[in-house]
Amino acid sequence: MGEFLFWPVLLAYGEAAVAYAGDVRRPGSAGRLATWGVRIGWLLQTALLVEQATRADGFPWTTWAGSLNLFVWLVVTVYLVWGCRDRYRLLGLAVMPLAAVLLVLARVGGGTGATGSGGYSTAFLVLHVGLLSFAFAALTLSAALAVLYLWQERRLKAHRPGALLGRAPSLLTLETLSARTIVVALPALTAGIVAGLVRLRSEGGGIDALMAVTLGTWVVYGAYLVLRYEAGWRGRRAAYLALAGFALVIVARVGLQLTHFS
Amino acid sequence: MTLTLVGLSHQATPIAVRERAFVPLPQASQLAKELADAGEAVCLSTCNRTELYLVGEDAERRALDALTDLSGLPEEEVRGVVYRLADEAAALHLFRVAAGLDSMVPGEGEILGQVRSAFEVGAAGPVLDRLFRQALHAGKKVRAETAIAESPASVSSAAAALAQQVFGQLDECLVMLVGAGHVAELAARSLAARGAHIAVVANRSVDRAEALAVRFGGVGIPLEAAAERLADVDVLVSSTGAPGRTFGRADVEAALRARKGRPLFLIDLAVPRDLDPAIHELDGCYLYDIDDLESVVAASLAGRRREAARAEAIVAEEGERFRGWLASREVVPAIASLRAWAEEIRAAELERARGRLGLSESQHAAVESVTAQIVNKLLHLPTVRLKEAAAGADGGSYAEAVRHLFDLGDDDPH
């Protein structure tokens, strides 16, 4: 059942990604098709995750591919909060292709099927993996906002606003939303890291590459907030810093195996 | 009765004639009432067109006379420039007008309000009421479903739209005008219309600065003091036309430092330019001069023309709906006559049989109900068929056939 649901999810997200590209060229029905693609894909993926949760014994998404699947669902969930509004449709141009690609990677990298919890308590996994996945998903949205900001800023600087005028959110809105999303994500990231460190301390063991990159991510986003709110880092500089943090998110989510759960 | 449109517009009539035919709204109301006589009339008059929509006897003749009187030109000359349309062609024309498709700038928004005002002060009856309501609906639909009206169509509206693209809602944006001429005022109006607050007007003549500032609720200051206020405002509009630069890169750099990362949008409407072009290189700063704004407008107008094709399809759909409604009106009197005729026979036959049958009150009521149902059932299908035929092209001939078959005559039963 779960494997059967994967393809419709991918199809819906892929359709949304293509339709968002079409909406940039010709606004209107393509944008509505894209939004429906996101909604239907999200519902199907929710069904996929529910099916996995009911089938598995304990927390089911501890493998690299499984957690990537959960991560994609969280990214799309966070995006849906804004995605249905006309003025944020362009955000889908950054989010939906990423969601589709990550879903394919999850499939190629071991399937989206669920596994057991590998000896870890469900409460710990929900707290640790759940919080980190939520934080990473929010940071992905923040990065998408930063990309849209840079794209729009570049066009305004080039005196070619074109189709953006009146259709995309303003620079100030994008910048503020990106920062606010990081404000929400950082406490979740902190709590997820603390949960992992507490467990590490009680069970023993060393810091692996994934933990190091996650800590690095925390440092970059912490610096982002300090620099933005204390030193007045706004605009392009802030957007580049958010993207630097997101590069670490991608390394943590896609580049490294969840070795410490194996 | 036929719907008739007689009008003149910017498409074929020079402004010298249009301005003579222009009718201000109160007089348009008066004119519509005079023209309505026993029918209906609406006068739509803007700087680009004067159009008379009439329903009634000899409508074209009366509309032509009215336009001739208004323009003060010989009738032959008026006949040479006016267009005359009837029924669905007239309706389609009004739908295009309301959608902004017949405007100089495709999709411009003002015309929709003008159509509404003309309708409200006119003397509309059933046909014009339906026509103008549907035109307003078509205008709104075109603007909602296409991007024809989204992009700016003038330099001042482009400047305001760009400011919105930087700051979003302009309600909390402060604007400084440098120069107090007509160009600055136009830009200020456009920004103020979107919620921006014109806080400062700087000018060589402080009196002129204050005169303009007071209209927008701001303050007037001398030109020399403008640099000090730069850090406090979000949008600067410069249009002095003075030979030198009013602001250099260093002035703006200092202002940006004081603004702690909040962006600054600068509009240079002067020729020669007031602002150093190097300002645009600064991070968080956006400088648009008159050429930049004109190229934004040109791109936007090209976009509007592309969207016009989609808008035409929507308008054609509305035109088709109106045609169907108009045609259905042709068969309504025939249906009403048919039903009245059947009811008359039913009632007469029932009355004749009453005495013969010796029915009680309750029995009579039951027979009354049964016969009414029989008549209704018999006439249901012909009624539906007539309405269907009206939606196509055969409404008139079907109505005529019914009248002939049942010898109904031409008069409306009511």
C-alpha cells in the first residue's frame, strides 16, 4: 500500500513544480493547478506516512530514506501555510522541485518504507528526529524565501521587474518572513540537539559527522539572528547567510547517513 | 424592442469633436431621462467616448440628433464619425468597454467606475439594467481572471508599484519629494493613493514646497535641508530639473548606514538627472530614473496586450450569455400568450361544466386542481422547447409559429 502511494505523491509534486514554472510565464490556471498538485500530493503523502506509522513498531522513520520522506512531508506542510495564497505562489517554484527531487532521492536511497526503531525509545525518537526534522523543514522554507528574495532583488537592481510587479511578495515581506521562520526553527533545532546530546551523554559514544554538521547549522543560524537583530544585517547579506545555513541543512539531510541510529 | 448604441470614441474621433460631445455626469443623467421617453436610455461619457444606449422606438434617430446637438457639428459630419450598433453587437461593445479592452491603455481601471456611474444616473429599464449589470460583471471578471490590469500603465504608477515591490504595503512608508512641480505632484498622488505618507517636500522656494506639502499633510523645507532628512524617509522622488546633482553617492551611503539595513527607494524624474546613477550600486538601495520607469511601463503595456486576448474570450462568453437572454425575451410574450389562452379555455370549460355536474365546493376545487395540472403538463414541454430555441438562433421563428398555430395574435397578454 505504502509503496503504491509513493508514485502518486511524486506525480502530484512533480506536476506542482512544472505548473509553478508555467505560472511564472503565464499567471492564472497554471498557478491553481500547482496549488492543487501540492494539496493532493500532501494528502497522499500524509496517507503514506499514516500507513507506515500504523504498520511499524515504534517510530518508523529512522533510516536515511525514511527520515528524508518525513522531511519532505514537513517541508510541504510548512509551505502549505503560505502556498495557497496568490502572492506566495512563486515560493512554490523553489519548494516543489526540491520536494520532488528529495522524494526521488529517498526512493533511490532505500525506499520510503518504514523500519523499526533500532532499540531507541519512541519518545526519544519523536523528540529528537521529530524536532530536528521540523526545524530543518522550516529552515528549508526560510531558504526558499531567501532565494525568492535574491531573485527579486536582482531583477529590481537590473531594472527588469517584469512579471514580478504586483504578483510576488515585497522584498521587505520576504526578508521578514525568512527571519521569522528562522526564529521559529532555531528553538526546535536547539531542543532536538539537546535531546540528542542528553541521550549521548547517558549512553556514551562520540560525536559523528551528522552531529557536527547539525551543530554547525545551529551556529550559522544563531549567528544569523544575532547579526540581523543586533548588527542590522538585512537584505542580500542576510539572505546569503540563510542560504549558507541551508547548505549545511542539505548536507545533514541528504549528504550524511543517520549512522547513529543504525 | 431593439437595443441601440450610437456613439463616438477615441478610435475614430479626434479630441476636438470628443470634447464638444462630452457630457458631465449630472447632464448625462438629464439627457438619459429625456432620451428614455417611453423606453430606456443611458449616456456614458468620458474623455475618450460619448455613447448613448437606448431601447425604444426610433432610438437611432433620437440618439443621432442628441449627438449632433451636443457636438454642435453638422449632422453629416457627425454621421461620419459615429458608430451604430444593435442588440448583441451593442452589448459586446459595452462589455469590451467595461473590461478596458476599448481603452487607450488596455485594462485601465477607471472606465469600470465610469460605466457604473453612467448606469446609476441613467434611465435603465429591464434591458439596460441587465446589460449594464452584466457589463460590470464582465469588467470585474476580466480583471480578476487575467493580469490585464495588474501592471502599471504610467510612469507615476510604475514608480508607486515599484515602491510597493520593495516595501509591500505603503501605509507606513514616508516619502520625500524634492522639487514641487507638476511631475512631483503626479508621483506623490500615485504614492499617496497606495497609502504612502508624503512627509516632506523640499524645494528651492520654500513657499511652493509648503503649498504642495500641505495638500498631502506633510511639511515644506528648503532644498539645502533635504539631505538631513534622507535617512528618515523610505521613498525619495526627485524632480527639480536643476543642472547639478541634488544627492550624491556619499549622501545616500550615510543615510543607508543610519537606516540600519532598511531599504531606500529613489525615483529620479528629472532631466537632466538629479541623482548620481552610482547610488544604484549601493546595497539596499534602488534608483529608477525616467528611462528605467518608461521601460517598465513599455514592458507592462506589452504584457497587457498579451492578456487582452484572454480578456476578449471572457467578454465573448458574456456576450453570448446576453444574446441568449435577449433572445429568450423574444419568446417570453409568446409563452405568456399561450399559457393565458390555455388558462382561458380551461376556466371557461370548467365553468360550463360546473352546473351540469352539480359539484360541491370541495369537488369543484379538486377538479380545478386536476385541470390546472393537465394544462401545465401539456404546456411544459412546448415551453421548454421554446426557451431552448430562443437560446439558439430560432427563437423568433418558433414564437411566430406558436402564435400562428394557436391564433394568439401579436399583443402581449399583459
